[in-house]
Amino acid sequence: MHFRFGRTGRVLRTIAAASAATALLATAACTIDDDGDTDTEQVADQGASDEGDDAVELTANVDDGDTEVKVDEPVTVRDDEGIDSVTLTDGVGNEVEGSFNEDKTEWTADGKMEYSSTYSLEATAGDETLSTSFTTFSPALLTNASLAPLDGSTVGVGQSVALRFDEAPGDRQAVEDAITVTTEPKVEGAFYWITANEVRWRPEEYWEPGTEVTVDADLVGKDLGGMYGQIDRSASFTIGDDVRAVADNATKTVTVTRNGEVVRTMPTSMGMPGHDTPEGIYQIGDQFEALTMDSQTFGLALDAGGYVTDVQYATQMSYSGIYFHAAPWSVWAQGNTNTSHGCLNLSVEDARWVYENLKRGDIAEVKGTGGGQLEGYDGLGDWNIPWSTWSAGNADE
């Protein structure tokens, strides 16, 4: 329920304005032709009336008893003569922060409200009071999203921005519209959906080291196509040194450069015939000091030549199970023979060096295996999708 009482100050000002208008009328009567068309008394009264009509009394953008209030539109309270106090509380009594404008004629709640919640709003301005209770919108379905890379991280020049949803959004364009990518210096980029649940953003070329990137995914309160965002996501990260590893089947070596300078060359054993390591560009992903590798996770059964093997210093290259990792059993083959199921086998010392010196988003390139090209949809293969395809987007699919 709203309770509003007239403010004493306003009444006095109105009376003063009317008195001034009367005095002006008395003076003006000596100089204005009685035969003119102007009704002086009517003009003065109209002026006083207009002044009162234009003033905004204590109001809010929500009414008592409102339901379906949008959570992403902040509650505001206004009074043209100044507000004394505002208190907005949720259903369990927690106060919602807010701030006044410079002359205290408007108060705005900070942040967003919770779905399906009841709020109470109390405000005062002079002798006026406002008391309101309302309920926010209750969506039928929510979707949560995870954002990569993590806030505060330093990543490689090939790192894509990734937003992965637990429910596939029905409106891809609405998702893209809700995401803002800000870079310093300015870099142009584009969105592309690698699965129905995951959208990526990357520039046309590799990032320049030192670039600062901020991602804001403004999802709460947004209709994403039959569902609403559960949580807003944001992260700021930095592009680190330009580190690249090139695995060349012709020499069966891995050569690592940092900012264009060769820092290490290592012998390797890649995928054997029938399990050739795919060619192309990989982004470095997760890293594990110890990892159990199970071929059954990507469809190779044990009785078909599969394996379950514990390895050290595993650095992920693809979602389909390709890693740099220590393989002391194949040191004899490293540099001369391909013996793996697709991974890049290294000595323990070399695998540890890769684990310690490569970071998420660094680039690894595989050349000359004849194993076909790594699919762009294989999680870490974004750079194998041509820019002409990527930049055209696929939000309408």
C-alpha cells in the first residue's frame, strides 16, 4: 500500500507564489489597458497551478502488490524536492544497497534482484512516506553458464573466450547480445558456437602479448529462448608471452619458441599408423601432474587395443584425448618412430618441462602426420575453423 501525505513546505511555497502573483496583478492593473484581451488574474492562477502539476512527488517505479517485476531493472525512487531515506529489503530482511544522485532527488538500487522473491520498499521525503511490497518474476527454467578463462589468469596468444551452458539456449543471438568483450588495446573479434551449449569468442589473429581482456556476461533476467540466465559471469585476464610448440613428424621433434626465440627442442613419438595424430592448431588446455588415461573415454575398447595407463605431466591438447605426456616406455622410439595412440610421447624430463612452461591458451601445431586435420569442434581446435566461417557466425542455426 502507498501512503502519501502532503509536505508542509510545498503548501507554504504555493501560498507565497500566489501572494506574489496577487501583488504583481495590483501593480500591473495601473498600466494595462482594460480593453485588452488578457485576463491577468487567470494567467497568475494558471502559473501557480502549472508549478504544482510539474513537481514530481515521492514515487517509485514499482507499485504495491506488483508481481512479475523484472530482476534486471533496478528499483528507483524519485522526488523532485529531495529524498530523505530509502530502505529496500528482501524477504529475509537483508537490505539491498543503493545510491542517490547528486541532489538526492533519485535513489537507485545497486545490482540485480533475485528471481521469485518478495521485496519491501520504504521511503521518506519531508512529510511524505512511501511503503511498497512487490514480488519478482519466477522463470520456468534457468540455465547456468561457466566462463573461461578464469578471472585474474594469464593465458596464451591462442586463448578463446568460452561460455558453456548447462542447458542449451534456444536463442543464441540473445546470448551473444548479453556478452561484452572489452580489450586494451582494442581488438575486433567474433562469436561462434562450437556446440549447442557452448559459444566462443576470438580475434581473427592470435592475441598480442600484454593485451588486457575483460568479459561481462549479463545473463540474469535475460530471456535466452525459453530459459533465463541464472548467474551473471565476468572475468578479466591478461595475454602472456607468445609461446608456441611445433611438432613436426618429418623430424619427430617438438620445438618450443617464446616470443619468437627457440627455447627447447625435444624428441617425440606421435600416433602410430591407424592412430595418426591429427594435424592442425591446438590450444593448450588443462594440465595434470598425474593422470589416468583411459582409451574407453573416447571409444577405443580394451579388447580393441585400448589401454588404461597412469602417466605423469600431462598437458592437454584436445578434448578427444591428445596430450603431451611422459612416456618412459617409449624413449627408445622418441625422435625416430611413432608408437602412441595419438598423444605426443616425451621423456619424463621433457614432459615436466612442458608442464611447467606451457600455459592455457598457448599454441601447439602438429605437422606432417597425414592424420587429417583436428576438428574445429574438438574443444581446443578453434583456430582450425577459417575466419571467414567463424566471423560469419552461426547464431541462427
